Amino acid sequence: GVATAFAARDVLGNVLNGFSLQFSRPFSVGEYIKAGSIEGTVLEIGLTSTSMMSPEKLPFTVPNSLFSSQIIVNRSRAQWRVSVTKIPIRLEDIEKVPAVAEEIKAMLRSNPKVILETDAPYCYLSRLESSYGELVIGCILQKMRKDELIYAEQDILLGAARIIKSHGVEFGSTTQCC
């Protein structure tokens, strides 16, 4: 009796949430979403559950009721991507950071894939440790396919590395010695 009622309640909840997903359409098949600790590409939206593929290419199924209690982030519908990189530099080169940061920001501003309307690209010294300083580089990139995004970020990193080296700054080590 009681067990059947609880089971029926769960099934009914999943069906109602399935209808809700069909009408509200927070995501569609093929889109990449994150809901709480659940993350992946949507493969199928059923009446009681949604089938997905994890970033590790493992298939899994989620009861539709989970989506009613979670914030759903639909990365496929984003019009831009945030790119943030942390680069350790030697403490001995800290005085050169302002010049390096200005040149890296100029490089980012001249990159056609960097969006300038929302937030300006940035580069700054974010922290000091006993053996290194941390340079943070960030910008907003246009929406693009994953393969294009990887190469856009690689171009930014290579450009930053060239600028860092041209100022005689050496990369620091984040591991403590002895």
C-alpha cells in the first residue's frame, strides 16, 4: 500500500516534469547542460527520464524530477565563453608585471575572437606565494565550436608566453622545493 503510493508519486512526478520539460524547453537534444552535479550532452528527453552523455563519453539517465529542483545551465545557448588562465611567474620578475600585463591586454584587445563590448580583457598579478607570483589572464570569447575554441585559447596562451618571455620574465614553479 504505502510503498506503492510512494512509487506512484515518483513516477507521476517524473511524468509531470517530463511534460514540463517538453513545454518549457530549457534544453533540447544535442545541447550541453549542467544541472547541479549532473553535466553532459542531452541525447533523449523522455516522459520520465532524460538520457545524457557525460564529458567522459559515458551514457547515463536522469529522472526528470531532478530538473525541477535544480538550476539548469545550458552552455549550448551561451553567446560567449569565458577564458581564464593562471600563469605562475618567478618572484624575481614581479617588477616587470605592469609592462607585461599591459602588453597582454593589448594583445587580447586586438584579437578578433575576443568580445570587447561586455567586459574588457584583463591581466593582473592575483597573488604572491613564497616561490612564485600568479598572473591571471582573462577575456570573453565569441561563441564558437569546441575545436575553434581550443585553438583560440591556444593562440592566446602562445601570445601571452611570447610577451612574457620578451620581457625577460621566467615562469615560476608552483611546487615547493626541499
